Amino acid sequence: MIIGIIAGIVIAVGVAGVVFVNQPQFGRIPQGERLERIKKSPHYKDGQFRNLHATPMMTSGRGRLGALWDFVFKKAEGVRPQKEVPAVKTDLESIGREKNVLVWFGHSSYYIQLDGKRILVDPVFCSAAPLSFLNRPFAETDIYKPEDMPGIDYLVITHDHWDHLDYNTVVQLKERVGKVVCPLGVGEHFEYWGFDKARLVELDWFEDTVLDEGFLMHCLPSRHFSGRFLKSNQSLWASFLVEAPSQKIYMGGDGGYDTRFAEIGKKYPGIDLAILENGQYNEAWKYIHTMPGYLARAAKDLGAERYLTVHHSKYALARHRWDEPLKNAADLKEKDSLDVLMPVIGEVIYLD
């Protein structure tokens, strides 16, 4: 009797698990023609995408499960703010298209208006995890929703992690997006979610495309990984450089330091604004996120006119103090004498 009850519970849990991971928000692993294109990529080997440099994911010796245990159960001071994080709500529709602006929504989500085009990068307005309670936003930072977005010309996704690609957000934006620009393989999620394949601009590293007259998009490397559940690196992760008539803007995505910053700076001189990852780092995964000691080096390698740091101030995905990235950005400005933008969430930054 008891054995039968236990067996029933195990089966029920197993069935529930299978049903859960087959929900649409988990996306779909590339298949068919897309998979055949992926197999031809020079960055795809032995069944997965690879970084340009050897990149151990975990460096603490404890592995991913050990790191997850520490994240859930190990206490750390100041990981979440005790007070509300400063933020303002801007009516994006009221900003004239002729104005070149940037609005940061916290973490890695931001909106750019550039030479009449509207660009939305890594929007996460609903949930940054499979279960929303696993990754709660800080108080008063979750003030923007999909319905607050105007019509978007280019939706740019740097990789498919939950804190950069939010199923509920992009599905709600589907009818208001012109083109989706993403790394190779990520388009599988969008096609599975009902996006027209003709609207997907899917690029491998070092590929580029003309989005519209005067708008050239370069897909460039990052040093990171991908995946929405158990199977990693089936789609690519990337940074992007958009060359518009008036400005060049580099969108760094996630990734640890390596030679790519200097190589990009040399190949594409005159970058007007570089948007760099700064936050959710840890010595246990020091190669896949930019550690504070390398932030200034990455910025100087790129040689941009101005900088904005992101990947902070909304979620706690690491054990550093929540405001440490803000101090890192202040150090770039004060100690390294770089022109660093430090807006609050929702503030309009004029790019001209």
C-alpha cells in the first residue's frame, strides 16, 4: 500500500515536471533548416555553440549545483535594497521620433530612439524566471509593462536567458514589432511563439545586415552561454553594433572580459555610445560575466565616446551588494575619467 502511494507520488511529480517544462515559455531547441544552418557555423562544435576563448562556466570548484545552493541558502548583506530604488515613469509615446534618446528600464532592458527608428533591447517586463517568485524585481523598479511600449521598429535580443528574453513580454509586443534581430538559433523561440519568420533577422557572429536604409547592424561576439532549461548553448549569444546615420551604438549583452573589446574598438572606431554589462558577477563564474576589475579595461578597449552600464538595479542574481554596480559606474566616471551616463530607471537620456 505504502509503496503504491510513493510510486503514485513519484509518477505524479514526474508528469507535472514534464508538463511544466513543455509550457511555451521554455521555447524550443532549433530544428529543421535552422539547425542545418547552425551546424555550418564555425562557432558550433560537437553539438553546441562555443566561445572564441576557452570559457569554463564555473570556476569555484563547487559546480552549478553548489553555486545554486549558495545563491538560495547563503545569506549576504545588501543583496536587495532596503528602500525603493529611484525610478520615474516616462511616456515614451510622447517623445518625438525626431529626438535621439535612450531610456533604461533597469537590468538589461532599454529603449533607443535613433534617427527616427525605435529600438527595444532585451525587454523583460513580466518575469525574469520560469516562476516569477524565483527572481523578484526590487521595489518600485517594475514600473514598465509591455503596453507602455510604442510601436517598435527593431526588437533586439542578445541571448535567450530568462532575464533577457521574456516570453510574456515579447508575445504581448508581437503585433507592434517590425523586425526581431537576434543571434543564430534564438529565432526558433520566436517562430515557435508565432512570430512571422520573415520578420526574424537571425545572425551569426561577424555577420551584418542592412535593416533599413542607413541602418546597418553588426552581430559581434560575446563571452557567455545560452539556454532556458537543461540543454545549454543550442542558440548563440552576441553583442550588436548598430550604425545609424548619426551615431554608432554598441550593445554589449552579457559576457566576461576577453580580447573582443579591443578587436571591436579597432575594427569599428568612433563608437558614440557603448552599453556594457556591470552586475550579477561572481568569482565563481568570472569568465561569463564582467568582473569589476575588468570593466574599465573593456570600456577603454572599445574607445567609445560615452558609456552606459546595465545588468543591475532590478534583480539580485549574484551575492554582491545591489548598489555595488552603481559604485563601479561611478568609479569609471571619477577614477578613470570616462564619460559615463548614470540615469535612474525610466529617465530620458538625450543622445545628441
